[in-house]
Amino acid sequence: MLKAILTAFHILLSLALIAAVIMQSGRSAGLSGVISGGAESFLGKKKSLDELLGKITIAVAVLYALTALFLAVWR
């Protein structure tokens, strides 16, 4: 029963990790990013959201790795 709960949590973490990575802005936005997005990140509007998503991604990735390791070891 506990392993099933941990497996379900692991699946939710994988979906959260995918969502956190997809929501981040790309590092090279091309010419359109230079014109419009460059000004926003220079003025600080978009930077704080990217930093928050980066921290969320790291936290979810660490939890995902820990649950994957624990599920692999648990028999």
C-alpha cells in the first residue's frame, strides 16, 4: 500500500517536473526575443518568474530523483 502511494507521488512529480520545464522561457528566443523579451528581462519583469521556476524545477527534480532511487531500492 505504501509503495503504491509512493509510486503515485512519483508520477505526480514527473508531471510537475515536465510542467516546470515547459513553463520556463527559452535561453535563446531568437530575434523576437531580442526585440520584445530582451527589454522585459532587462527591466526585471520576467527575471523573477524565471528564477522562481528554476528553483521549483530544482526542488521537484531532487524529489523525483529521491523517489526514483527509493523505488528502485525497495523490493
